[in-house]
Amino acid sequence: MPCKLKKLTMKRIQFLSQTSTRLFSLASTRLFSLLFVGGLFSTAVYAQQMNDNNTPLHLMKPDYKTGYGIPTTESVKQVMDRVLHYIDVETPAVLVDKDNKEVTQLKEITADTHLKQGGFRLTSYEWGVTYSGVLAAYASTGDEAYKQYVTSRHQLLADIVPYYQKLLASNKRIDGNVRRVIDPHALDDAGAVCCSMIKNVLMGQSSTQALRPLIDNYIDYIMNKEYRLSDGVFGRLRPQKNTVWLDDMFMGIPPIAYMGKLTGESRYYDEAARQVLLFAKRMWVPEDGLFRHGWVEAMDPHPAFYWGRANGWAILTLCEVLDVLPESHPQRAEIMGLLKSHAAGLARRQHHTGFWHQLLDRNDTYLETSATAIYTYCLAHGINQGWLDAKAYGPAALSGWHAVTTCVNAKGQVENVCVGTGMGFEPAFYAHRPVHVMAAHGYGPVMWAGAEVIRLLKQQHPKMNDSAVQFYDNEVPTNQPIFNYDGKIRF
């Protein structure tokens, strides 16, 4: 269910009912119209008194559960600022010794020195997603606090890695969160953080010299050491032999594509495009317009479970690749077609609250925040990049943002986020995954979604018309209903 539902108390309903009865005999039809447009009285109060002759019923205010309409850029940023404040506290960029005393001098690093623990890990894939989301927030708002958050943590990792490399070379046991940077053993260890570092360099926020050794180490693992199936697609040996996880599209492909942007070497673009199509060959289900979560080489027939967040990783990957893949690349058109088909498949499964379900095609599963935030970003980004039609997808993106905001609490925590999830082959597994505010998967997507909605509001022309969100080709200079539109505004 959505995180917050607005309800009138019985006392308020009774008060409004009494008030409306006294006013009814005195008010004109025009006054009623104004009252209803303003949303002062509830539908239930007037149900017995209104009729088609005395009231313009189409102007009655709907009882939305998660909000509706066009947010302001200020309100979007307020949500993002709450999240930034919370994660800044929960991810201290500090080293401490075995007694939890702060270590300020790099020469004092020993095997007992570790990153100070907060609620989240600085080097996890979820935090790589968060770094990219916060960088997107900086790009859309210009607020230096967002830039500082990412660059301070990236710089800390760049500064300490050489010292920990020496300790590791001496067979010392080191902080596992730092070891993940030095010696990755899975795409989860490497891809998302690597991609955020490349973006930081490309944006000019961190020096190439500082981050390039870390980037090169990550890319070496992704390109040369990650397990693959016979045709080269990224694979795993769990939960079955030769399993392909949809999650690994995002964990492995965007950093390769962005490495092409960083170096100008076409081999990275070629490998990124090849991987996208290898995943699609196994995972894309065209009749449903969705990706299955997992594929096992020896399984036949193969079930398709359309897990929400995994489909988020897939469409996010398509956006990331298309952002940097050259216009002339021979696979660009096919990848663009996949993005458009996926956007259509997702949009038609959006719940009326603006959320998407945990299993996208099963309305009896819960409404989940992280997937909703990712889809909100991707639909808005597709519009802003000129890939998707604003009229068709803009209202869905704004509805998604309204849903997301109901799950960011006063502390800046993101609620109703599915915890880390493996792979199952029956619906019960997905339907009963727990949710938790400390599930790190929600924070980056919320930042990414907010950043892109701000861009959407600045670049596009949304307008409320006859109670519905509409996107127009040009700015509409009126708040009156528009009953004729042929490229010119008539009202």
C-alpha cells in the first residue's frame, strides 16, 4: 500500500455536512463551482445534494491517495535535500582505529583501521547507484552540497587504497569494504561504484589522476575476470549453474559504456552494446514488454518472473548506454527500440497510485518504492533526451514522483523498499520479500528520480487542464481549462 493515505475524520465530515447544508440555500451555482474547484468540501458531503443542473460535477476534486498534478521544482528539491541530509549522516567519510577513534593521518593506517560504520556501506553497489543519483542531483540543481557528498567519499577511497594495497600484499586482513575496491570478486563489487567515478571525472568534479587507478582496476575485473557463459554474456554460478541475472545488466554494462566515453575507445562501446543484446536474447519477453528476472541455461521451459527492481536495472541500463553510445553506432537503433518497447510495457502496468508492483504483472503483490523511483527517472529521462513522447509518458513520470514522495519520511529515510533479493521460480518468493528503511537500494533511485523530474519541469511544458496533467509543446499561459488546442492556446 502507499506509505501515506489522507483521510477525513468523522468529526470533520459531520462539521462539513452541517456547514454545507446552511450554505446550500444561500449559495449560487457559481459559488458551488468555486468551492468544488478549491477542494474545500469532500465528495461524500455533497453526494445527496448535488445534481447535474446545479453543479459542474466534472470540477469536483478527486480524492487522490498519493497526490496528483504538477510539483514545483522547490518541492522536489526539498525531498532530495531530506534524503541527502540523512545519508550524509549515515555514511561518514571517516577512518577509525580498533577503538573507534578517528584516524586522520594516512600514515597511521594499519590492518586495524577501517571505515567508520554508519547505516550504509561506502563501497557497495547500492551506494554506487547513490553516488550517481547524487551527481545527477548536482547537475540538475547546481547545489554544491550534492557535489561535495560524492567527491569527498570518492576522494577518501582514492587516498586510502594505496595504503591498504600494501597491507594486502603483506597478507594482512583488511577492512572488507576497502578490499571490495582493491580486489573485487563480483560485478556487485565493481560496476556501479566504477560508473559513478567515471561520471565524476567526466563532470570535472574529481581529477582523473586521483580516480583513474580505481577505475582501471574495476574495469579490468569487469572486462577480464567476471564469469561469463560461452557466448560471453555475464553469468553466475548461483542459484544454478550458468545463470544470467537481469541485475547484472546494470552492474556490468554502464561502466563499460562510460569507459568508452572516458577513453574514446570504440571497443568499450562495442562490448556494452553486445552485452545489452545478449541479455535481451535471453531475458526480454516481447509479448509482455518486460524482462524476466533470471535465466538458467539448463531450464526448459523457462518461467518469467517480472521483478520490479530488476526491470528497473534493465531500463536504467538502456538509458545509461544510450546516453554515451555514439549516434553512429550500428546497434544504437536496436537498443533504442528496446528502450521504447520497455517503457511502453512498464507504463501500462503503473498502479493508479503512481507506484508499480513488486511483481509487475501481479496486482496482488505490494507496491514498491525503489522500482517506482527508477521508472520515474527513466521515463522522465527518456522524455528529456527526446527518446520518448512527453505527452504519452510525462503524466506517468509525474505520477510516479508523487508516489515516491509519500515514501520519504521526515528523517529522509526511504520507506517500502524491497530488501536485497536473490532469484526464485515461483511468485511466493518475490511477493513476500521484506521491506525496510535500511534497504540501501532506495536512496540512489529517489535522488535520480528527483533530479530528472526537476529537469522535466524545466525543459517540458506540463499543465493541468480539466483536472488532468497534460504535456504541451509550448508554455501554456493560462490556468483556465483548454477546450480547443490546435497548436495555439484558446480558452
